[in-house]
Amino acid sequence: MLAIRMQRTGRRGHANFRVVVQDTRQTPTSGKVIAFIGSYDPHTKLATLTKDTAELYLKNGAQPSERVARLFQREGIKLPNWVTQSSEKVRTIRNPEKLRKNRPNEPKPAQDVTEPKPAEESSAVEASTTKQATDQATPPSEGTQTEEKQADGAKDPVVESSQEPADQPAAK
């Protein structure tokens, strides 16, 4: 019995197929082919078939595989009545509630505006001027000796170190 099937060619990861007529007892990779009907590129969906040869073998009883039957139907080659095609599979979704399109809408969080408004700028300037005015109006307390030293011009003693800074190389 004859079969019309696809024979895989092409490199790894980039398959191309030949549509061949072959004895059903042979494997597609055996190389024992009766006739080449055409080719099919699944990446571009481009099929080049010789319709006359395909119709001749179908008329004489060659049985197409399911893929080849779909390809023939798409290319407009008339299939005999005895060729059975499987119907389109009904696909069900396992967990439809997990799909993004079926989730309820969540409210978006409000975004903070980083640009200061003119009213905020003027209030910040007023706050800084009022703080300076209150600092000048209050007399210095007894616990704030650093303010008195800075006012008198006295300096804090600086401890000099004999070590060189770590970021500078030692002089040789």
C-alpha cells in the first residue's frame, strides 16, 4: 500500500519537509521513495506541490497522512471521499481563573508627584526664616558652650596625627 507523507529535511532546529509517495512498510528516512510531490516550509507556511501528481496518486489509492491531508485541503487539492480527516480538537483551558484577562481589575496605587508646587516653595522659605528669627530671639542657654566659643572666635584643639592618610602613597 502507498502512503503520502512528509519526509523531514533541513538542519537541526530549522526543519523543512518533502512531500513524498512511499511504501507504507518503509520509514520516511529510508530514502526509498516512489515519487516526490513537493515540499513544505513550516516556518513560512510555503508549500510547493504538483497537483496533478498528487491527484493521480490519491485516485490510485495512496493514503495521505493527517498533516498531508490538511496541507492538500489548504492548497486546494480535492481529496477522495474515503479519506477521513480528524476534526479540529476542542481545547479547554485548565485554570481559566489564573489567566490575566480573567482577573478582577485592581486599583492602581496613587503616584507621588516629585515636582514641588509654587505654594510649597514659599512655605518652605517662610519656615526657614521663622526658624532663624526664633534662634536669634532666644538667649543662649548655659549648656551650649560651643556656640559661645564660636562666637568668641576660639577654636577647638586639633589632634595632629603622625600617620599619613591612607589614600596617599608613602613617600620614599
